[in-house]
Amino acid sequence: MAADKYTPRLAKKYKDEVVPALVKRFGYKSIMQTPKLEKICINRGVNGAVADKKLVDVTLDELSQISGQKAVATFSKKDISNFKLRKGMPIGARVTLRGEKMYEFLDRLISVALLVFVILKV
């Protein structure tokens, strides 16, 4: 008995409902012409990273917990004397999500975070 491969809820809905609706509405000749989500990039700059290096580590942990994937630090590209910033100093963090993790993150974002925002806004 072959085990069915797990497919995220949002990916299944997109494939089964959204793609046929787009093909019908816009008259695409192939389903490959329909727009699709390739990746979600999450990034965060850390304001006090120049003074305190631990803030970048905290940000890396937070983004890793939010996304379910290990975050990487971002580094400055040039010196900016007004900010006491030197080239190569860590100043933020980023994560790029693709595939199943991307759809799971988007599903959680829509169903939890944005709905809470809508409820509080009303």
C-alpha cells in the first residue's frame, strides 16, 4: 500500500479550485500560464545591531521559530560612518521559503495573523 504524499491544504486548494477558475476566466490555453507562488522571503533589519550583537542572534531565533526553517544573518555591504556601521557587520536576518514550507507558512499567516488583525480592526 503506497502512502500518499502530504500536500499542504492551500496548495491543494490552489491546484484544484484556483487554477481552473483562472484558466476559465482569463482564457489561458495551458495551466502553465496561470500565475503561481514560487517563494516567500521574510526579512528583518535589526535597529540596534551595531551596538549589541546579541540582537541579531535573537532575531535569527525568532525568524527560525516563525518560519520553521533556519534563518541566516544579513551583513552590511558598505561603511556608513553616521551609523557607525562597517562593511560586513551583521545587521539583520532573512529566510526564503519554498515548496511545502512556503504553503504551510502562508496558510498559517492567512488563517491566524491576518484574521486576528481583521477582527481587531472591526
